[in-house]
Amino acid sequence: VNVNIGHQHPKVIAAIQAQAATLSTIAPQHANEARNQAAKRIVDLAGPNMGKVFFTNGGADAVENAIRMARLHTNKHKVLSTYRSYHGNTGAAIVATGDPRRWPNEYSAQHVHFFGPYLYRSEFWATTPEQETERALQHLEHVIQFEGPNTVGAIILESVVGTAGILVPPPGYLEGVRALCDKYGIIWIADETMSGFARTGEWFAFQNWPAQPDLIVFAKGSNSGYVPVGGVVISAEIAATFDERVFPGGLTYSGHPLAAASIVASIDAMKEEGVVANAKAIGENVLGPGLRALAEKHPVIGEVRGLGVFWALDLVTNRETREPLAPYGGTSEAMTTLVTACKSRGLMPFTNFNRMHVVPPCTVTEDEARAGLAILDEAFGDIDRYYTG
């Protein structure tokens, strides 16, 4: 899931080498052409309201700086985020996170969690996507009201939830979040660290729906992690807050020229090689149909969900009760067997709790995707015996 453009892409490697020969490093207060070009390309992709990019060293410190920007812009301190989320492993980012990695790290203040939409395991007794959207938005508005709208500065959401389950928002949800943010003067931060740069078949995952955030966090997808980098795409309105007021952020390696050059080369290669369109087509024509076919064959697969090359299988012991194949925050003999079965056949799996994530590079071919599906078919055959429904 880190290498959207694949390992050792020659155009990206060449760009890093050329930049190292030209300007290998420079302090962040100095401009450099690679950073300028990277920022322009990202802003051009991010939407009409976006004005600037603040570069960081990775996704977690991008989240830190986005939260800081929202608080300074609104003069409001609380940050809302979902329980099923992961935003990074630094001070505010890990507390914004919902999953168990937050529990031993809750030292940052003024964070509030709420339940996002997840129809398969609905917290709202919904039976349709429309009900899930309506009830999840009502729940979010109630949280805002009871926390105090004048205290809530930001809502941070993964546009498509990543590690916590590839949770694709139901129709109307992100539009509803946008409306609530406008109603109560709250900044919407879209965390695109995992879902951005072709992963869902669009440049940014939020672009699958007609809603535009105020701040966009990006990282690994922008250059496939060839050089550590991250950043915040900033709306023109929020950027203007810091025209005459110094933003108190930045680190020694922020906007590093090697990282910036790798972003430029990666975006250019994605455009030239049709990587975004490939990710969408693979999802629509191969992974989506192929994974749903596996669910027809293997009862432990309770639900298939995803977009592009960003998918998850929700694994269960019983389809009627939807009992997870492993407990929340833990694993099980069945999941360990599944991981072993994949590795023994040459497939490196991505599992989390009771889920198998299917997240190949955005450059994956149809033949490669089908070969992976064939291995998964065999591996699930090894754990069908754990189904008790």
C-alpha cells in the first residue's frame, strides 16, 4: 500500500539521482525549484479552493500541522475523529487515531471520537446506505452540539478509512460532513495518507464524491515512499491566515529537495502512464468482481468492499451473526493460518484483526491481480474449516 507506483520505478529513481547531483539538501526557509514544482503539481490536482502546500517529513507530522493550522485559523481547540481510524503515531495524530494504538499514548488533549459510517457493522441499526448516512450524520451533529460548536475547530477523516477496514463512505456522507463543517465553522481535514494518489482510482479519494475539504493531508502515495515526505494542501482561505502571521511549524528536512523531486517525477509518471485510470479499471474489472467471486465460494468472507486498488475482506465465523474471525484489537488461529497460507504460496498479506486487505500497487496488471486472487482462493480454502455458521 506504500508503493503506489511500484518498486524501483526508473523515472523516479532517475529524478532522485539527478536532484542529488544538483542540490542534495537545503534548509527549509530557502526556496528550491524541486519544491516549487512539487507544490504546483499537488495544488493543481487537489481542487479549485486549494492555494498552497506545507511540506513535512511524513503523514503523521502532516496531521500534526493540519491540526495546528485548523486550531490557529478557527481559534477553536477540539478535534473530532472517528473510532475506526489511523492518523499516525505522533502526539496529536495518535490521539486522533481511534484504533488500539491510541490507548497507551493518550497524552495530547482536546480530542473527541465519534462513530463513522460502517453499514456492515452499523452502530446506528441501519439497513441501507441511505439510513447509514442519515444516522451517522445525525450522530456527528449531536456530538458537535454536545461538545459545543464554539469549541470544535476541526474534523479529521480518512476519505476512505484505511488500516481500520477500507471503509468506503456511503453516498452523501462526505457531502453531509462538508455541510456540517460549514454550518458550525469547522475545518474539514481530509487524511489522504493511504488513500491518495491513485489508490482509489482518483488522484485523491475524496474526489469520488462532490465534496471539497479545507485541508488535505498527504504522504506516501505522492512518491511511493522513495524518500520520506508528507504535507498539507491548504485552502486559499486558511493560507491567508498566515500571510501576515508566521505559522509555527516546520522541521529541518521539510520540503527536502530529494523528496520534492521524487514527487514531481512520480506525478508526471502517473500521468504519462495512466496509473490513475489503471487503478480504477483494475478495481472495476478485476479485483471487485474477483473478490466478490471469492466471497461466493468461501463463507468466511462476510463482506467485500473497496475502490480502485484499495480493498478489504471482512472475515467472519458466521454470516448471520457476523461474528469476526478475530477479536477487535487481536488475532486468532484462523487469521494466523491465513497469513501462513498466503506466505507459503508467495503472497505477502496485509491483515488487521479479522480483515484481509487487498492493496497492490496502482501499477498492477490484470494478470498480476488475477494471480493474486488465485493465491487468495487457495489460502481461504485452508481456513474454510473455521466457519461455524
